[in-house]
Amino acid sequence: MDDIIMITSEEPELNEPILIEGLPGVGNVGKLAAEHLVEQLKATKFAEVHSKYFPPQVLLDDDGVIRLVSNDLYYVRGEGERPDLIILVGDYQGLTPEGQYELSDHMLKVAMDHKVKRIYTLGGYGIGRMVEEPRVLGAATSIKLVEEMKEKGVVFSKGEPGSGIVGASGLLLGLGKVHGMEAVCLMGETSGYFVDPKGAEAVLRILSALLNVEVDFSALQDKAQQIDVITSKLKETEAPQEKRREDLGYIG
Amino acid sequence: MDDIIMITSEEPELNEPILIEGLPGVGNVGKLAAEHLVEQLKATKFAEVHSKYFPPQVLLDDDGVIRLVSNDLYYVRGEGERPDLIILVGDYQGLTPEGQYELSDHMLKVAMDHKVKRIYTLGGYGIGRMVEEPRVLGAATSIKLVEEMKEKGVVFSKGEPGSGIVGASGLLLGLGKVHGMEAVCLMGETSGYFVDPKGAEAVLRILSALLNVEVDFSALQDKAQQIDVITSKLKETEAPQEKRREDLGYIG
Amino acid sequence: MDDIIMITSEEPELNEPILIEGLPGVGNVGKLAAEHLVEQLKATKFAEVHSKYFPPQVLLDDDGVIRLVSNDLYYVRGEGERPDLIILVGDYQGLTPEGQYELSDHMLKVAMDHKVKRIYTLGGYGIGRMVEEPRVLGAATSIKLVEEMKEKGVVFSKGEPGSGIVGASGLLLGLGKVHGMEAVCLMGETSGYFVDPKGAEAVLRILSALLNVEVDFSALQDKAQQIDVITSKLKETEAPQEKRREDLGYIG
Amino acid sequence: MDDIIMITSEEPELNEPILIEGLPGVGNVGKLAAEHLVEQLKATKFAEVHSKYFPPQVLLDDDGVIRLVSNDLYYVRGEGERPDLIILVGDYQGLTPEGQYELSDHMLKVAMDHKVKRIYTLGGYGIGRMVEEPRVLGAATSIKLVEEMKEKGVVFSKGEPGSGIVGASGLLLGLGKVHGMEAVCLMGETSGYFVDPKGAEAVLRILSALLNVEVDFSALQDKAQQIDVITSKLKETEAPQEKRREDLGYIG
């Protein structure tokens, strides 16, 4: 079988769309943010990507109907100031370095076929402690983009993240730059210990300003509150494990 | 060498056969069930599959004659209400995600060559504690199949198994669905700590009703009793390790 | 680069040669035996095999000159009752299952090119305790070969080795059988804790009788004595770790 | 995508250049030495190598602009007695044995395209204890080269390094020898516990004499002093872990 199988249900004609990526990673910040955007904009799935670089696994819906794990591509047409969007979400990232490279290369080819003008990748930046007001850190393929992002409130802090960006959120920038594409990574601060809707909201607030998207954050805020309840219960029973902090890299 | 080598000793002409898969997994439930069916129906081996995705290993028979580890395909012609069957059993599943995908894809191609009408995959569902009356949980490629299975006593329980189905029993459904095939996974509850003939019997009771197969369960019941003797001895010496429960996923 | 690179320095014309394999494994029994045979018969190297399935490593001779790790093929012409021989020795086995399969497949193709009549693979059988008089266990591709070997003193013991034979010594039989070749594995009992020249001697005594080779064992016996000195010193300082016994499989 | 992607910004015409390799490894000795040479000679980057054998990672500069991890090729033209040089530095070595072989093979093909006359690979030799006056050990593809190196003060010590040389510094010699190329590995002694500019200086002193290069070592010496301050502080708080010594191999 092919290493990567893309099943396309529709070939939307889009006008210089923006690609947004949010796959599982630190605190699932990127995935939560991108999925929230898909829901808010009622985006339409047009392609499913399966691959032997994903786990050999099916997931079940509430009825007991299975689906093979996948990465999925959605689109939504622009409206007013809002550009056309392609949104990449999914169950997993590639399991191996080879898989990561092949999958990101595949997505970039899809992006180029659709004449994608710019890429935003979304992720979390694990800092090893709880954070009340998460900053959104940035990285970009050019200094011009860095300057543009700074104006929108994205933080560029020398030496953060120190070990670079690992995974799809990094590779889409790295391989994208090799192909001459403009790309920005937005990383919401997160403890790294829990799924973090608060980090996702922070990232999405910046992104929605960049894209002129109106987003209702109440669903994310509800999830954040549920997580808060759980974590405050945990805090009562055990002290934070500060020592683990050095293990936290950025994968997103 | 080719990644997968199939050595075919016979090309049986079959009439819309049903494919049944039972490979090693949790409690070896699927393997025990499928092997018991091969024995009961005196099925005939028609193909051996070797692969570099299996361990580099030979097994010895009682005389000291070796055979390369394999997955084997058997067939048995229908009789009365019983349809033609192809049964897939074997020593191992693919060792890597890539191997899992390639082997399942290969088996699906064989199935399509033989115009297989439906697939049943058999496995165990590890629940981390001893179980007296194992339920048989199900998953399927369509809601229509789910309804059909419910009528036959298969349990569809929201959120079980929570992490989906990993391995051949899942992939044959997931990739099968991509190819437009009908497929059902039957999972017998099992502790996950021991080879479990009782779980295999539960699965096979459902399957034999679905296929109008008459099965004598005495050999499986003998094996179950032997396991019971061993486990009750173990229980006397050590308390059950409840803590390990969260490690148990489903692989089948 | 090619997955496997064979550099051939000579193309000897041989008369239905016997292939003997002795690569690193349990107690290095097979490797010691095959290397001793190369030395005793003053066999001539005719091919070096390099591969990305081996470690990315060079070894140094006493002068500081490097050589890339390899598997090497030697030949020696027959004399009187002794047949022509090809002997396979080397630094490593393939690091992955894929590598194991590809390398064994490659060696079998070389064997078929040279019209090899029979294969003997040499290995150790780890039994987890010191052994004074190591037996030589056998496995073969046919019952006829098993009977022939029994007559020569090879032990065929039901259930030994219980987990089959892993690695080149197994695969050359397993894949060889698929290609219709005659092959025997000879396994010298060994503790599995040390490099074991005594096990190698036991294997080589059987093999030399099978091949009508005269072998002087004094060099192997000297090595065995050196190991004995080391192990008896170790015995004084620590008790044997019987618990580890279950970890010992057979790799040869 | 291709397994290895080379992006060439310039095709310099060079006169029988010498290839120098310094990639990450034990104490980062080789990398530090080669990077220092690039700086001192103001060498010009002419090619970037990306690969799925590297981690799926981008690194950030101080401004927040990313670059995909890479191995980079620099050149500098000769002057007087100094020959033309190609210098290979980079962020990572290949992550797998296959990657190591493929990347070294790629670099050798580049070297052959440029008619490289000789290769020097630079690395560290971990000895598990602090060392005041690091020796520079050698390994080479021929006895003639060994003799030539001995005259320049390179130490060839029987049995050092005992386990050979693992990684690019070894493979460029091993695969280079297969292709008939002259190559030498220079290994600076280092504890193996820290990044070691002192080991790098020792290697570079030998290399600069071999190549008639004038090198100012003050920047390396400053780094060495910083490391000394850190390690002496550590010494006060904990005793050296002598036990770890056996874990140290050579990777360079």
C-alpha cells in the first residue's frame, strides 16, 4: 500500500487560502484550538489522510461504528475580511521522524496545489508549571513575518523555546521555508501536564485577530473550567513535581 | 526479498466466503477461537504468508523439524446454511505499525480476490480483572451492521473499548471500510493476564450462531479448566495487581 | 546506497559446497566454532558483505587501520572425503527483523549461485546455568535430515528450544526451506552468560564428523580454560543469578 | 520526499580539496573543532543537507526565525601551503543505522564529485574521567596513513578505542575505504561528561599542523574556561561517578 493515502471527497476551489494546522501535541493546545475553529466556522471536511506512519488503530464512535485513525482537511470559504481557510486536524502525528517528514511534505504539497498563501501552525509550549495568563510565543520563516506577528501581540522571546520546535508545527515551517512558503508557528504557554483549553484560547485569540474570524470561546472556557476543577483537586493531594520540568520539550 | 511472501498451495474457488481473523493478541482470545474453528471444521490450509514484518524466527515441531513463522489462510466450503469460510490464523502480528498496515492490506487484497462478502475479526478486550461470564463486545464498519450484531447478542457499549482497537482486528475493519467492505470485530472480555479459552468460547458462541456453524466446545473448556487451576493457585500466593489495570489496552 | 553491498574478491568454482554459518549469538558459540574452522582449514576469504542493517561502525586492527563491520564469506576446497565448504562469519547479525530477513535472503542467493547442497548453521542454546558436558541440539528442514543427524549424536529433544530459533541460524533454515534447500542448525548448550569456547568445541566435534574434517581443538580448549579461570573467580564473589534464566532465548 | 535533500547555493571549483568532518558526538569535540575552523577561516556555506534521518525539528535564531535542522557544507580556498578545504558541520547525525549509512554515503559522493583527495574526521574519545592534557588518538584507512599521522604527533594505541568508532567519523572512513579513499579519524580525549572545547583544541592543533592552517585558539580557550568553572563547581557538590565509565563508547 502507499505510505500515505489521501481520500478526497471534494475538490474545493479556494482563493489563496490560509492553512491552519492543529495536531496533537503538548497540552493538545494546537489540536483544541484548530478543532474549535472547525466547529465555530462549520468548516467542511474535504479529505482524509491515512498512513502507515500512524498507529495501526481504529477509533469507535458512540454507536460502535469504527473509523481508521486519520488526519483530516477541512475548508471554509472567506467572508468579508476573512480569507478562505484550510484547517488540518487529526488523531495523531507521524510516529517516526520519517513519518513526520513524509506527512508534513504531503500536507505542503496539498497546500501548494491549493495555492496556499500562508501557513499558521498551532501548538503548546510546555513550561512545567501552571500558568494563569498564557503568553503566545511565535516563530516564523522570515524576519518580516516576525515583525508582523509582534504587532499582533505574539511574543518572540530569545531562547524560547530553547530546543526549537519538534513535530508537524515545526516541520511545516521548516520544509515550507525550503519550498519558499510563508509560515508562522503560534505556541500557547501551558504546563504540559494536562490538556489545556486555556492555552488553546490564548492561541485562538491571536489567530482570530490575524484572520478576522469571530470566535465564541465559551465552549473552550467551559472545558478549561472542568480541567481547573480536576487540577485543583489534584493539587490538594500532591505537591507539584517541579523536578520534571527539564523533561518538557516542545512537541506540537 | 519482497516485504510479504505468500506461498499458495491451492487456489480454492469459493462462493462469497466470509473471512474470519484470529491472530495473537490480548489473552490470545482471537487466536484460540479461530484455531478452534479450523480444527472443528477440518479447514484446509491453502496459503502461507511470510514477512520481514514478523520476527526473524523459526519454530520447531515435536520431531525437530522447523517452519518459518507465518500467517496461514485456511478455507472450508459451506454446508447447508453455513457459508464458505476463509480463516486467518498465525504465529504473530506485524511487529511495527508499517508491518501491521502492510499485512492487513495484503490480507484484504486476498479477501477481495476471493470476493469475500464480510469479515469477522476476533479478539480479546482486556478489563484488568478476572471475569466469570465474559461479554462479547462489538465494533463494525456501519450502523446497519451494528444493529444486526446487537440482535445476535453482541454488546455495543459506549466508550468500550475507549482507546479503540489496535492491531489486525482493528485494521481489517479500518482499511476494509476504506475499500468499502463490511466488517465486524468481536471482542471477548478477558482479564488480559492469561491466555483465555473462556473468552475464546464466548466469542465463538456468537460467531457460530452468526455463521450457522456447529462447534463442540469441550476442547476449549478443558483448556479453560487447566488455566483456572493455574490462576487459582496464583491467587493463593499473591493478591491481584489492580494497579496495572490502566496499562491494558486492546490489541487483537 | 544499496541495502546490502557485497564486494567479491574472487569467484571460486566449487563443487556442490556445504555452507556453514557462524555469526555472533548466545555465548558466541556459532561464531567461535566457524572462526576456528576458518583458521584450521586456512580458508580463503572471497567476499565481504556490508550493510546498513549493521551498526554504523568501523573496527581497528592493532596498527590503527580501520575496516567497516562486515559479514565475510570464506571457501576451502574439499580433500578426500571432505566436501568443498563455504563458511560465513562476521561481526554482527542484522540489527532489525527486516535486516535479518534481507541478509539471510542475500546469503541464500549466494548459496544458490554456488549450488550449495546443504547448509549447517551453528549457534548456542542458552540454558541459564553452567554446563560441564554440553549437548548439541539440532533442528532441521526435514524429518529425513533429523534422522540423519540423530545417528551422528545430535540431540533432538521435544520442546527444546521452546521458543524456536531466532536470528540467522534460524532464518537460513526457515527461508532455505521455502527455497527447497536442505539445512540443519546445530546448537551447543551454553550458560548464556559468557563467551563459550566449550560449547563451540562441542558443536565443532559434531560438525567435523559430519564433514570429515580434521580439527585440532587445542586453541579452543585454551580459550575455554581462560574463561574457566574468570568464571570461577566470579563465582567466589557472587552467587549465580538464577532468576535471569527466563530471559534467555536463543539467538544465533 | 527524497530521503536526503541537498540544497546547493554555489558550485565552487576546488583543487583536490581536503574534506573535514565535525558533527555532534562525544563531548561535541568534533563539532566544536570543525565549527571553530569554519569561523577562523571565514569559510563559505555552499550546500545544506536536510533529511528524514534527522529529527523532525526546526531551530530558532535570536529573532525567532526558524531553520530546518541540517548538515552544512562549507568551503575555503587554499592559500600558500594550505590546501582547498570542504568542511562538514551540522546539528545532528543520522538517527538510525540506516540514516548514518545513507548520510555518510551521500557525503562521500559529494566528496568524490569535488575530487576530494583526503578526509579528516574529527571526534572525541570518551575516557570517563577529567583529562588535563588530552591526547589525540588516530585511526586511518591504511598503514601508510597511520605512519604519516604518527609523525605529526597522533597517538595510535593498541586497543584504543576498543569498540571501534561509531557514527559519521567512523563511517566516512569505512565507506570511504570501500570507495578507495584516503581517510583519517582524529579523536581528542575527553571525559565524555561535558561539551569539551579543550579536546577540540587538541584535535585542531594537530589538524592545523597537518593542513598548514593558522588558527587562533583564544575563543575555544575562553569556552574551555567557562566549562572549567562549571565543572569545578559541580565537583564540590558531588563526587565523580566512576561507575558510569563502562557506558562510554565512542560516537563521533
